[in-house]
Amino acid sequence: MPLELCRIDDRLIHGQVVLGWGQQMRLGYIVLVDDEVAESEWERELYRMGVPPEVDVIFETVKGAATRLAEFERDPRPGILLTGDVESMVRLVGMCTALREVNLGGIHHKNGRVQRLRYVFLSPEEERALRALEAQGVAVTARDVPGARPIPLSDVLAGKGE
Amino acid sequence: MNNPPAVRALVAAHGDLAAGLASAVDRITGRGSMLGILTNAGLGADQMEATLRERIEGDGIRAIFTDLPSGSWTMAARRAMRGHEDVVLVTGVNLAALLEFVMRDDLEPAAGARACVDRARAAIGAIGGGPRAA
């Protein structure tokens, strides 16, 4: 079974992911793609503690995740791949043409970002990067929880999402 | 007129849960102002951690209650607590825990937070519904 969700979420593993998506999907594993977390035992343990024991958490750098993507796709269990920012997801997609869908799950306020949805704030650079992903044939939609309607990137950027 | 009691702990939860819990505590005890309330709405992980760190380091907060053990506030609290061994985090907060906490103002906040965990656990039960499923 392929990865069911490739999500950009600056909170990484949290309630929406573990409970909102995870329980509905009968989640088997999470691939947490973050260069800093992958290098920090303390951070890895922190995120591991937030996940039920039946769900595996795999920590990878962007480069490492790209190398192992085919392996993840062969896993029969439903899985979620997470990055904490647009830049990491864009780099990953650049190395893995197999990733065709990206979910904007939570990108919150920072200096230089403009609010597009209740849970999506984007800088001009991030907007350009997401548009470029779409131009490569990647479907980019915003959706924080499974019960919500997927909002196409064009609507997100046009302020027509909510 | 007495001043309202100072904030002794933070309640950090999803949506409006913290405000609801503090409101209930206030209705029952008149001590809701002992609880500082935080919602995660619109906040990224960095902002949540910064908020808690500021309250720990600036306001001297030593007790934090969060809702989900896997929630973003719990993650943020664990980061903000690094280097502050005297701060206590209680996850899975419920009304019984907070009632016990505000009534135990004879204890320091961190000790009070630890003391209310058993009361919180004991408050959860299932009544009726026929025989328990195997």
C-alpha cells in the first residue's frame, strides 16, 4: 500500500495526525522527515512518546527518506509521511518523482507569512514553491482533518478556501 | 474586595477546552483565576513552545496541564521544560484534576499538580451499559 498521506505540518506528530488521521486510516507507521529531528535522540524520543505502541515511527533526513521511499511504498500497512515545512517537502519531491500528492495540514504564522486559511500561512517563497510543485504535476491541497473538504492550492492562494 | 488569586498553573489544550475547564472550575470553586488558559488555535509548534517558555521563565509557572499525551501542547511543554527540572507537566487533564489542584493551595504548584493525578484517574469510570465486552 502506498503512503496514504504526505503532509506538511509544522507540529509534526500531534493529535490531528495520531488520532484524527491515524485512527481513521488504521495507521501502521509514520515517516517523520526532518533533518534536525533525525539527528537528535532527544527529539526522536519526544515524538516516539506521542505515538501508540502499535504505530511505528521512522525518522529520516530528507535525503534518507528519498532513498527509502520505494521501501515505504512496499509496506502493506497504511502510512503517513510528514515534513515540518514546505522547503523539506519540495526537496523530497524533487528527489522522488513518485510523490504525486501533498497535503497542507498545518503551516502556522511566522514573520513574512500571510494567512491563507485558518491553519495555513505562507510566505511568498513558499507560495512560489508550492505553485512550482503543482506545475510538476503534484496535486497540492489543504485539509487539516479527514472530515474536512480538500481545498485546492489555487483556492487556498486566492483566499477562497473557507 | 479581595483580589482574584494569582495564576498557579497553565491549562494548555485543544480548541476552547482550557477555557471551558477553567470556567467550570470557577463556577464550582470561584478559583478559576488560578488557571492560565492557552489554546493551540493558530499557533505553530515554535510559538507554542515560546509561549510556555516565557510563562515558565518570566512568570515562574511551575505546573502545566495539557489534554492529550500526544498533543502539540504536550510536545511544546516537554521542550519548554528542558533545563527546568522543577516544572511538572500533567497530561490528560480533566475537571477533577483541576478542582483538586485549585483546592490544594497549601501545596506549592508543582507538588499540587502531582497530587491531583490520582484524583483525576479516579474520576473516570463507566456506569451501566450491560455486561462488559470481553
